[in-house]
Amino acid sequence: MRENKVALNEEAELIEEPSERLIAWMKVIILASLVVLGARQYIFEPVEVHGKSMMPTFEENDRIILMKISEIEHSDMIVFKVAEDRNYLKRVVGIPGDVVEMNNDHLYINGIETDEPYLEQNRKVAEQLGFSQLTEDFAAVTVPAGYYFVMGDNRLNSVDSRMLGFIKGDNILGEVKFRLSPVDHLGPVK
């Protein structure tokens, strides 16, 4: 009988007051909310794609995740601010110090021809539409320190560095790392 009393007393000590449990859960919820908000502010951000300049890589209404802490390199896809209410999604073609040139539909970075396999489908479409090349030629330009040269994958329908000029590094919101939707394309972005 004495053993049962001890066991009951131990169980009684484990039972918390409902108000204590509620306070503990509120602390957990508040802490989790602060972590998520902080991460969204400084580490990642979900974004919805609008426009056709990156087709077929990204379609209208695709949902993607931007990483805000990333070193930008060639072929990375970035979102950058153009105006107060406008952000663009483009592919990085030139990083600071690069010499970028387009000649006869071939991209040259620092004098070396660069393969762009992500353009194959758009090249076929351009041919079907009667265009002799997907991207118009432009003379060699040197990307200044702190700036980037970007182009859309849908070169016939893209407002990019060819029109906007160099993109200031401070205006980059993040690098596209992951696609959330459509579900059949869910996963890391290449």
C-alpha cells in the first residue's frame, strides 16, 4: 500500500497546472514565430514568378525560394529590384570584372565561348518564327565592380542588362535555389 502512495505522489508532481502549460506553449509558439520571421527576413524568401522572360525555365505563377545569403556566380538565377514596386528574375551572365560579348548568337565571357544549354528550346522556337538567331549581337562590355550583367532565358522577350544596363549588387534580393510549384518540378533549381 505504501508503494502505491509513493507512485501516486510522483505522478501528482508531474501534472502541471493548465495555465503553466498554456504559458509554456505560448513561449514555444512565439519563439518559433520569431525564428521563422527572422529567417524570412535575412535568409530566404518565397516568391511567385510573373512574366515570360525566363520561359521555359520558369513559367507564369511558378513559386520559388530565394536564398538571401548566397555568393552570386555565373548562370545563377537571381531576383533583383528595378524600381520600388518591380522585381525581375534573370540569369547572371557576367560578374564583376568580366568582359561579356554576344557574337553570332554565341555568348563570350572573357573571350571564351560559354555554353548555354538552357537556351536550346528557345533557339528552336526562334527558328520556327523565322529568326536567324535568338540573341542579337552586342559589343564587348566590362562589368564594373559591384555590378552584374543579366539576361533572361527567353531572349526574344526579355528586358535585361541589354536594356537596363548593369545590375547593382545591392539591388539583388536573392538567388533562386528551390522551386515549390508546380509540384511536378518541385526541387532544387539548376
